[in-house]
Amino acid sequence: MRIVASFRLWLAVTIVVLGLSFVATSQQSPVDQRTAYLESIIRCPACEGLSVAESNATSAVAVRHEIRQAVVAGSSDSVIITSLEARFGSSILLSPPTRGLGTILWLVPLAIVGLGVIILLRVARHNEK
Amino acid sequence: MTLSWLGHATILFTLISLVLGALDLLVSLRRRSLAHSRWFAGGALLGILSSVGVMEFALVSHNFSLAYVAENNSRFTPLVYSITGMWSALEGSILLWSLLLIFCLVAVVIRYRREASDDVVRWATTIVFAVAAYFLGLMAGPADPFVATVGTTSSGAGPNALLQDNPLVAIHPPLLYLGFVGFTIPFAFAVAMLITGRVRDRWPLELRRWTVLSWGALTLGIVLGAWWSYQVLGWGGFWGWDPVENASLLPWLTGTAYIHSVIVQDRRGLFRVWNLSLALVTFALTILGTFFTRSGVLQSVHAFSSSSLGPLLMGFFVLTIGGGAALVTWRGDELRSPVGVDHPLSREGVFVANNIIFVGFAVVVLLGTAFPLLYEAINGGQVTVGTPYFATVAAPAAVVVLALMALAPAMSWRRSTWPVIWSRLRTSAWVAIATVFFLELAGVRHAVALAGYFLAIIAAGSALRTLSGLVRSARRKQRTPWSVLLGPTAGGMIVHLGVVILSVGIVSSTSFVTRGEVTLATGQSTVVAGQTLTFNGFAVVSDAVKNATELKVVVNRSQQLRPAITTFRGREGQTVGTPAIDSNFWRDVYVTFDAVGGKGSTSGAQVANNLPAGSVVLGVTVEPQLSWLWIGGIVIALGSAVTFFRRREVAPA
Amino acid sequence: MKRRAISLAGALGVLLVLSLGLFLGTRHVAPEASSLPSPLLGQVAPAISGSVLGARSTASLSNLRGHVVVLNFWASWCGPCAKEAPELSTFAWSQRAVNGAVVLGVLYNDSLDQATAFTQRYGSLYTSIIDKDGLIANKLGVISPPTTFVIDRHGVVRASFVGAVTAAQLSASVDAVTS
């Protein structure tokens, strides 16, 4: 069972197999992809925190139609989002803005990961002595 | 003597018993004399049971002389929902909280009655008395449940529609509150240990057992809450990253961190200061959770109506954090252990990583929840922080947690070498990659889901390996397997298995969900994600409480479902959609009544004017392995119950 | 050194948590979504048209350019809409006499039968158009009825009301817009 015992062999197999998963059997069309993405980040106007992808309220269905039409017509993501914000306010987006104050929402998780790595490395170095 | 007067009297009596109980203990600490805790705790128990009795009597007999009953009950509310009406609004929910807290107080007094003269016990009991007195004080003042009705009401408004169409309203709040309230006891003991300086001997173990008990109740409470949301809210989801949901998650996260790092303290005496701090913080987070639910500063489907309680609750939170920090600073130096973590590749190292992830994730969730308020204060506009953000942050954290669960049981204490770890995980690792390969052959190509399954299988394998190791060592010593399977190590591994099942459920149901709207005429069928749905017509159901228009839907020609639009009688006549679910081990089919064709009906459903009459629009969601979430939750609860059995002898690890 | 770093980090953490607590404790209660002003104020209203309820014609906002328009979203199942219906009719009638503002109703997510019954019951003295699939409501960011917009002669949205309005409120608003 030397073969099974080998870590390196297993690692190689794992990388290949997991890599295969990126070779998708059917690609979603760009229109579908963009529509799905936008629908998941736009809030259903009449709901508390549900995206239009998840809700079947009339306003959500109407916004989904609108997004699809706009994507097919070639508008960019930011244009679509801006037009929705112009009517429903900035809280229509489920994802907070990435510029300005919103950057702390992404910096803090990264800082925590960095802190964690530092702590674990310090323990390793302390032991090397 | 009106009910209102009686209710107020019982609250006052309970409050006085609690205050006197705390004072009596303080006096006994000073004078080194005996305290009379059992009398004051008994008095408080009598008082709160009477308060609850008055409220339940009023609810069950539909006595509208109490304003609370007039707003949350009606003449035709069924018995079950009258009883649960006690916690369906703000003031009553505090009554439930106080009831459970006083149960905990009595539990503490009874459990340590033989050590009642021990200072740690005395200080801890004082703290529990004080916290209970605080909540009673809230009910005596700003959150009074026994306000009398002004004027006359012939029939009450009835409970909120969503609180009377599912029996889980009878189980989820009490269990969830038990989880929250339970953390008061570890907190009280942590404070007592810091004040007396007695941070060794048996107290850390006691603290740990109370924490596991509360953690188990909280986990089950949260899972049941997710199940309830799933059944009634109509979108097939179970977690919305809503502010109140997040608030209930925070103490769970720090509680999980605590449960793991205290194992290291047990084994090697490390992390004492950190663990005591975690115990203090976990309780403080339960108060923060109460604040988010009751202050009204954040909009939420789960929040009670806002009140003046916000500043009061926040004041208590600040007091807890400030006081706790002061205590830890004072005693911190005495607690430090002379040794440290030897090497990151060790069981201690993995637990450090565990703590970083869980506490770090709690910080991120807190930040995300409070962010809209920060943004409004600084920039003036409104933003929403919703699922896209939290899911993006949670996914990598979950992957790391699964990996840690896979590695930790295979690691030795103090230092592990990779060949040893690999030899222990080999079998699970090969099984995992083989499973992924076969899934890929079957057409599954979702990278994140496959990574999730891969790690989940190794984690499960790791836990099973530990369990089988325990059984083998029991056989060698000629003992029954049960003597080792009922104990903390086995319990912990069972909890891990439950987490794996739950994770697989979450991964499958979110990665491979199919959502759609189908239009069906009477008698027509359609297929969604391999499931056949047939619409067979309407049915109208009417009883004293509600009036519902149901749709007769058949799934796969055998399962009968009745999604409906229900209107509850009462002053406001609320109309809600009632989803119908066909659930089995492999998938859930979730059906909602979205719209009806033609010129409309009296059902209250949305109307699609361009469809022929007699046809309906159904919302259909098919989620694979969704029931695994609930199964996983039950296994976790069972596992934490199992940890309570003490091992007859300490088995070598 | 390491000890001091940990103590400093701990103190910083406690300070952050306490500041967050004080910040949260001083927040006011979150406003209901409906009480926030519409983001469309000051913008030109989007083009709106639809078939008229109870007639075979169509009506549109562009045809009314040059008049002040009171655009009102309503539904038969909406309680406050029933309350404001007589007020809107009174207002519409009084304005017609002086050739002033025009009231245009928009039927939000309702069955035609029940909507027609509603207009007959409350004697609505203005035309309403049917909002097919909620598209018109979405163009104006309307989440629930009753919602009313006051649009000036140049088509710019000048005021918005969520909830039942009274004839007095409308008169005041229209006067402010006309001057």
C-alpha cells in the first residue's frame, strides 16, 4: 500500500481532480451570468433584505424584467445600478459600496486574516529557538 | 383587584426578592456569615411564576383588561397561540427572559447548595441575582407587560399573522432564550473567579459545563429559528443575515471559540486570561443581541417594536464590558501561565486558529450589521449590507473551519509532524477525493461546492476515526463501548459530525438550488428540476381564526401540497402567504401561491390580469439536501448532551 | 515586549467595543422606509402610459405636459387608499373648475373587477391607468400604495407623499409648485 501511503501522489490527484471542476460542462451565457449577478445584489424593493432573485413580489419580478432588458440592450452594470438607485435610493443595493467608508468592510476581514497568520508565525519562530 | 394590579404586584415582589437576595449575599461576603440565598431565590421563583401565571391566565381567558392581551390576543385565538402569545411582543418577551433567568438562578442555588459558603459561589450567585433584578427592573418600568387597557375593547387584535400559523412559535423562542440566558451563569462564575482570584481548581470545569449547556440550547434554538423562517417566510431560504439573526449568531461564535480554547486550558493550563475574557464577552454579546432586537435602531423582520429600552440595554452592555475589562486587567498578571504554545502544527495550534476564525468572524458580522448606522452617521445616506457581503466573507471562513475540523482530531498535543497527521487522515483523504471525482463524472462542476464536500468528508472521517479509536480502547480494557461513547471526547466528535451534515446541507441547498415561477391551468402539469408538479384546483378553508384559499398541488403524482394565501381574522385582517413543502432526504420542493389569473378572486392573492381565469402562478424552489440542515442540528444537540456524561476513568488521548 | 503588545491590543479592542456601544446607544429609531423622501425629487419624471381603467383609451404623462399633475398610486385592497379616495375626488373636482392640476391615478397590482368596484363606490372623478406587471410603479420607485407624486408643468417631480393624503395637503403642494 505504498502507493496509497504517499502524500505526494494524493496531492497530485487532488489538484487534478479539483482542477477538473473548473472545466465546466456547460457555460452560462454572459447575459445569464450578468443578469444572475445583478439580480442577487439588488434588493427586492418591497422586502426586508431579500434580493430580487429570491423574491416573487410584483416589484421584484418587475425589476428582474427590467434588469434583463437592460443587460440584453447592452447597458453596463453601473448604469443599471445607478438607474435603480435614482428611483429607490441607495439602499436598493444589498452589497455596500466598495469605495469610501465601505472599504473598512473589506479591510477588516483581511486584517484579521493577516493578524492570524502573524500570530501563528510568531509561535513557529518562537519554537525555532 | 384587577389583573393589572395583580401583575404589577407580582413583578414588584419578584424584583424585591432579587434585590434583597443580592444585598444579603453581599452582606454575607463582608461579614463572613451565612447567606439566605435559597429563601430569596425561592421568593423570586414564586414571584415570577405568579407573574407568568397572571399573564397566561389573561391570555388564555382572552381577558382584554390588560393592554398587552388586547394587542396580542383575540377572542378566537386558539389555546396554543394564546399561550405563546406571552412572548410574541416586547414586554412579554422580557417576562419569558426573566422566567428562564430565575430558573437558572434556582439551578445555581440548588447545584451548589453544599458549597454555599464558598466565596466563588457567593459572588456568582450575587451576579445572577443582580442580572435578574435588572431585567425585572425593566419590567417594573419601561417595559411593563401589565399595563391596563384604556377604554374598552370587545375583541383583541390577535397575534401577528406570522406568529400564529406555525407551532414552532412554541419552541423556538423559549429554547433560544434559554441559550442566551444560560450564558449568564458562566459569566457570573467568570466574574466570581476574577474577583476572588480563584481561577484554578474545579471552577474552570464548572464554567465549561454551563457554557456547553447554554451553547447546545442556543445552537438548537438558532437551527429551529432557521427552520421556522424556512417554513413560513416564502422564499425557500433559511437565513437572511438580518440584524437580529446576526445578533443571535455573535454569542454562538464566541461561545464556540470558548468551548475549544478551554480544552487547551484543561490540558495545558494555557489561555486563562483569554478564556475568562471570552466568557465575559459572550454574555455581553447576548445583551447586545437584546439591544438590537428591542431598540429599533435597525430594521428587521424579527425585531420587536422599538421602545425606550435601547439606551438602557446599551448602558448594561457598556457596564458589562467595562467592568469585565477592569477585572481582567486587575487579575490578569496572576493568571498568566509560564508555558506557551510550542508549535503551530499541534492541537493547541489548531485551537488557536479556531479562535482566530470564530472571534474574527464575529467581529466581521458585528461590523457588517452596524455598518448602515455608521454610514448614515458619517455620510448621511442609507445603505444595506446584505447576503452578498456576508456570504462572501462567510464562505472562506467556513472552508477554513471545515479544514480545521478535519485536521484537529488527527493532531497530537504539543507538536505533530506531517507524516503522522497524514497517516491518520489517509483513508478519509482518499475517500474524499474519490467522491469528488465521481461527482464530477456525474456532471457536478461547481468548484466551491466540491471543495466543501471534499473537506466535509475528511472532517467526518477524522471524527469517525476518533470515535472508533475510543471504542477500540474500551474493548481492550474490557469495558462496554457506551462507557466511552458517553463522554466529552465522543460528544465533541458527534457534534463535529452534526456540523458536517449541516454544512453539506447548506452547500448543496445553496449551490444547486433551482428557482422558478410556473403558470398552470387547472389539471396541468409541469416539471421543475426533475420534479413534476400538477395543479388540481382551488379549495377554500375557513375556521374561527382564519380564512384561506388553498391550491391543490401534487408533487411527483403522490405528495399532496396545499400552498395557500391566508387571511387571519382580527382588527387588521393580515394576509400572508402560506408555503407548502414536500421534504425528503434528498431534496425539498417548496411551493408558494404567487398569483391568480383572470380578474381576480377574494383570496387576496396578487392578480395577473393577462392570464386566463382558473390558472395560477406558482413559485417553485427545489433545494437538494435541505433536510440535512435540520438533521445536522439535531445531531449537534445530541452531541452536546452526550458531553455531559462524566467518564468513569480518564482515557489516554 | 510581547506582553505589552498583547495588553495594548486588548485595551484597544475594549476601547473600540465601548465606542461602538456608545455610538449604537445614541442612535435614533430607524425611519420607516416610507418616510424617506423619494430620490426622484427634482428629476424629470419617467415616461408613463397605460390603458385607462373602464375605457378603451390610453393615457400618458407626456400628454399632460404643461399641466401640474398629481400622480396617485392606489389599489382596492389598500385601506388608506379608501380613506384618501374621497379627498382625491374632491380635490380633482375643485381643480377641474379652475382648470388647474390634473389628477392621474395608477392602479397598482389589483384585479380589474375589484378596482372598478372601488371606483364606483368612491365615485372617483379622475382617470386611472392600469399598471401592467408593476412596471410603472418600479419606474417611480413605488413600494406600496398609496403613494402620490406632484409633478410640475415641465414634468419635474416636486413632491412625494407615502400614505393617505388630504385635499388640503394636495392644494398646498400644488400651490407651491405652481407659483
